[in-house]
Amino acid sequence: MFIDSHCHLDFPDLVAREDEILATMAANRVAHALCISVRIEDFPRVRALAERHSNLWATVGVHPDNADCHEPDEAELVRLADHPRVVGIGETGLDYYWNKDEPEWQRARFRTHVRAARACGKPLVVHTRSAAADTLRLMREEDAHEAGGVMHCFTESREVAEAALEMGFYISFSGIVTFRNAKELKEVARCIPLERLLIETDSPYLAPVPHRGKTNEPGWVVHVAEELARLRDEPLERIEQATTENFFRLFRHAQI
């Protein structure tokens, strides 16, 4: 079986297609998916998905791009994470792509999420874009290794991957790794230790080849696994088994 370690099933492009999406997952042997929170205001919808379906889990957190939304403190994040279907903290991190002034509020929010993850014992889901140096620095300063986590939708260099691996983090690849022009990322994917590898869709975004340009969904995570198997010259079954085992090792609160 395959597991999509990062999707947004509460987003408008997907929420009305819930039954269809679950059917495609089943047809493609995608047994489970992790539904990611990006705003506290929307967290009840994410949690409700995981409550309705035993093969879905949820996280709680605020995406670094979301400026005008409720800002939870550590205690609130810990309280919201205290739920059997909530298995991680995030999506959190730093994103300077649209915020060229490198906002301090993003860094403060990230620190809060790392502290909450350490406090509740649930791993981090980390987003970084145009901010790798600061992301790694804050992870070190806040002892993120104590919580563990995953660098989701990884697009950074081998050096950034190695730094995250040294802190005990996992590396997750999305449909981007299937894109023809993602040559550097393909090289990074070849050198990640198998025991630290995860796969994801980040749906509804970043649909993998052969569905590029369409609305992505968890059932298509198999194409990410197929590309990793090709790049690493490994049997697909090995990628399937390893990424599934890795998911449950990292998200240890995810109970089948």
C-alpha cells in the first residue's frame, strides 16, 4: 500500500469530490492520507475529515504564508493536537517567496509551532521556500530534533537535505520530482537514505506526470513513488514498503 503524507482535502477544489477521491485512492492502493491544516479557522474541517474516515489523519497548524488569520500560541496548538486523529503539528515553517522582507512574524510563528510539537510529542510538518538557511537555523535553535518531522514537498539542495537529515528529519517528495525540468531535485532524490524517504501529493497542487496541470489528488501519489523507483533504480515495491514504514515510524500516533 501507499500513503500520501501531505494533502489538503478540505480545499475547495477537493472538498466536493470526497467520495470520488477516496475511490481513486482505493483503486490505486493508496491506503491512507494525511490531511494538513493551514489555518486554525479551518482546522475543524480538517479534523472532521479524519474523524469521518479511518484511513485519514490530520495535523494542526498555520501555514507561513497566511498572515491575516488567527495566531495560536503554544498552549492552543498543544490543546488542539490532543486528539486521537491529529498526528502532527503543521504545516509550519518559513516562506520568503512572497514576503521579501523576511517577516519576523513568520519566524515567531515557526518557533511557536516547534515548541508545541516538542511539548505534545507529535512531529512537525515543515514548509520552506526561499528561506532554507533561516528554516534550518530556527530548527536548530528550537531543538526541533526533539520533536522530529518531515521537510515536506522538498525542493531544496542536497546540502539542505543533509542538514535536515542530521536533525533526524524525513524528506518528502511531491509531484515536482516527476517534472522533466526538475533535474537538480531528481539528483537529490537519488541520495536520500531509503529509511528517511516519504511521498506526497500536496494536492490539489502539483499534479505529477502524467496528470500535470490537472487538480491533484491523493490517489496519484503512486506516480511519485514510480519516479523515485526509476531514479533510484529500485523496485517499486521497495519504495512502497519503505515509505509506508517510514510514515508510521514518524507519525507514530497514526493508528490503523
